[in-house]
Amino acid sequence: MALKHEVQELRQAADLLVAPLYSLEADRIPRHRLTENELPPDVAYQIVRDELMLDGNARLNVATFVTTWMEPQAEKLMGECLDKNMIDKDEYPQTAALETRCVNILADLWHAPDTSEATGCSTTGSSEAAMLAGLALKRRWRNRRQADGMPSDRPNIVMGSNVQVCWEKFANYWDVEMRLVPMEGDRYHLSPEGAVGRCDENTIAVVAVLGSTFDGSYEPVADICTALDAFEQESGIDVPVHVDGASGGMVAPFLDPDLVWDFRLPRVASINTSGHKYGLVYPGVGWIVWRDVDALPDELIFRVNYLGDTMPTFALNFSRPGAQVAAQYYNFLRLGFEGYRRVHQYARDVATGLSAQLDDLGPFELLTRGDELPVFAFTLKPGVDNYSVFDLSLALRERGWQVPAYTFPENRTDLAALRVVVRRGFTHDMADLLIADVKRQLQRLEKQPEPTHDAKSASSFAH
């Protein structure tokens, strides 16, 4: 059966009445089974287009990290590459060459020891990239344990409770114990002490997140590595670090060049990022880069020859579009280092300016300010008890804004917050419009006697 949204929409009629178009007669077609005959392309297009008008306006969606605007030239290039299959490197050798260039660019950006022999690949997104990284880490750990004659049946992985759901999937799908470090007080992400305290001889890695989805903050990767260095000196246990740079991996190199979080730290074994987030490409493309060739066990790489040539592949799927890879290289070529820096600096300026304006309104308390990722979270001050963050989130939807409201994870489930993600295409002018709508809705909400929505009744948003 198809996976369904938890909040079910009202059941639509089984048949759809087709409006007359030009000289075509109106007719009924089924919604949930194939039609008996063909439809003219204009009719099929109009039906689908009309239904899609009910989707939200992507530019007003400050919940998503995913790119919702690209230049017309990039869109044209992607359109010209829609038929290219990324896996078929024999038929599309130049698309494969662009992928290799992108991996080399990222390896250089993240200070890999030998960028001329960069080891990495594109994926459908950072979730797949994270799972490939996890598989490599698990296999390296298992190989070491078996070589030492030790049991290898109880692997675990350590991370903060603020990680994205892809890590829960990895642990679940590949039978790895997930050791989560809960939030404590005003600490909303992984701490060095918390990470080390959950490591043992069965730990395949510690995952450090460069840009939490909950509040946009960077985890202290260097401090975590230092703590693991001390742990190894005391215990003899070598625990590698994987950096989940889904967002921050394409922000920190440009805006925080002095922040040491990448392959400059010897303990960092691999890094993933989303090309379709702050890599500025439409969904879906992600990237995974390993420190060197030894960090990716060769037995995980399959070599196939039934597409015309022998080609290596390490992925969770096989065929996938090549257009996003071409678009990623376009961005690298088009923007360069300074272009990316300017785009992300503008986003950070919008985020910090918008958070400051919200702070000045009175009822809000900032959890972060948008000065790391251009992302910030805020909650209601103590004493504001006649409306909730969920009430405000739903009120803003009346004007088309999608501002997510959610509760934090374990140990801080008492904390409910709203979050704003500033991406390319979200301008100072749009920030002013959002502030105006917040002010407009507060006038109504402040007259409420009590909150009308909570986490269960407001929406289905979840991390």
C-alpha cells in the first residue's frame, strides 16, 4: 500500500469530471485506477496543473531547508539533462566527469589531505549520503574487530537527540544501536562530554551535526574530536567522527573559514552535505566525501558491466537523474567561492535582522539568532499563556506563510518553538512582510483567553 500522511484529507470522489477544453467533450475519469483510453496531452496537463495549484507557495515556506529558487539558465540546463541517467557513465561520460569535478571541489573546500585522489560520490540527497557514510563506518569497525578476533555483533553509533531522522533510519535499517545524547537545559545539541560518555569498544562513530535542524546551531566538532583524542589515550579505543554537514557543510567554508570542523581534524573520517540545500540546487542531490580511499572499504563498491563498460557504484539505488549534478557544477562554476560567500552572507544578514525584529516585538524569546546557519528558532516568553506557538504558526498560514512549530526532543519536550529558515530567494523585503503579518496576527492572538492548539492538534510538522 502507498504510505499515507498521518492527517488524512477528506476522501475525494472516485471520479473526476473533466471540464470541456476547446472542442473536447466533458467526461468523467477515475482518480484511483487507470483510464480505459488515452487523454489528449493538453487535458492531462490541465488536470494535473489545476490540482497542483493547491500546493503551498514555496517562496513563503520558511520551514524547508531545500532550495526553491534557481537562475533561469540553471533551470534551462536541468531541462536539457532530464533524460540523463547518472548511473550510466558509459553513455554519459561527461556527466560523470562533472560529478568527479564536484567531488574534487568539495574535497578541496573541506581540506581533504589529497584532493587529487578525492573519494566520494553524488547521491539523491544528504540522507542517502549519511547512510553510505554509516555503512562505511560500520564495515570498517567490523573489519577491525574481526581482525582482532573480537565480537562484531553489537555495533552502536553516538549522536545528539537533535539529529535528522535519516540517522534513526540508518540505525534501524542496519541494526546499529543508536545512543542518543539528550538535550540539557539551554544546550540543544551534542556536547563533547555527552559523546565520550556513551562511547565504548563497539562504537562505530560519533556523528557531529554542523547545523542542527532544530535551531540552526553548529555542534562543536573540534571539541568533540579533542575529547575523543583524550578518550583514546585513556582507553585505547579509536572512535572516528562523521560530520553531518547537510546544511552547514555548504555554509561554514564560506562564512566561517576559521572554524575548524572538517578534514583538518584527523579524526574526521567522512562528511556529507545536501547539494539541494545550501548547495543551491533543486532537489535531489547530496554528496558524500571520505577522508581518503582507506576510509571507504573496497568491498562496499560494486562493479557492473551491463551498461556497456565496467563501472564502480556505491549507492542505495541505481538509476537516478543526472540533471542535479549538472546544476551543481553550474553553481560551482557560476558562483565560485566569492559568489557562494555573498549569497550565504546575504541569507545570514536577513536571518539575523529578522530574528532581531522578532526579539523587539516583546512576546518572543530567541533560542538562536541565525548567526551560524541562516536559521533561527524562537519561543514564547514565560507568562505568555493565552496563545501558543502552534496558534501563531496556523495564523500565519492564513497569509500563505509556512512557519513550523514543534516541540524539542528528549529532556526538552516541554519546549515548543517556531523556526525560520532563510534561503536564497528570501529577501529583506520578504522578511519585512513576514514581520508585518506576525504583528497583524498578534493583535488577534493576544485577545484569546487561552491557547487553541497544541502539538497534537495544530499540524503534522515533525523533524
